[in-house]
Amino acid sequence: MLRLPVCFNGIELGRPVDVLLDRQASRAVGLEVVCGNDERRFLPLAVTTVGDDLIAIGSPFCSWTRVAELLPRGGEDACALRGARIDQRGVEGVLRDIVLGEDGRIEPVVLATGDGTQRVPLDGLSLS
């Protein structure tokens, strides 16, 4: 998802650089997008359609809140979690990636373990 441009009617508005999570709800709530003016903005996932080659929005007037204003209110960026040591269902490892379902729910997490990488279902995200 982070490799796709955010577009309105084929016009690129920016590029996502992070996914913002609500860990309590175990879901992604939006994207941190770097816009053409280098401003970082929050784009709610609810107003997007994620395709194979782009992330489409239906209006250029979506809620483009500044990310710095959002994070103190309980949002958390996924990139900050990458590299954290976690224990999921008895599998200990380093968080490498988070897999999102179509509805934004966090599905398995990808852990780097001593035996390679392993997808583990999410049971809350406990960081060590």
C-alpha cells in the first residue's frame, strides 16, 4: 500500500509514507501522505479505494488533517512499531510487517524469528 500514489481522477495528490493504526481496535484508520508541497497529512482509509496501482479518493476535499495534530490523540504510526520485539501466540520475534484486510483490520503480523519470518494471527499487540 505504501508504494501506491494517492490520486483523484488520475491526478496524483501525494504518496503514503506510513499507515496510522488504532491498536485498541486492531485496525488501520488512515494513511500518512506526503503531499506535493511536502506537507504530511492524514487521509482516512474510509474515504479511499485501494486498487492494484493507486489509492483513489472521491474528492480532493477529504479531511486532510496534519499528522502532527492527530498522533497526540491516540493514533500510532505503523513504521514506529516496525522492529519492536513482540510475543504473539508464543512466537517471539521482531515485527517486520502488518497485513491489513480490505476493511483495514490488522490480520496477521509478520515476525522475524530465529527461523526466518512467520505470519502470526493478531491477539492484541503486546510490545516487549
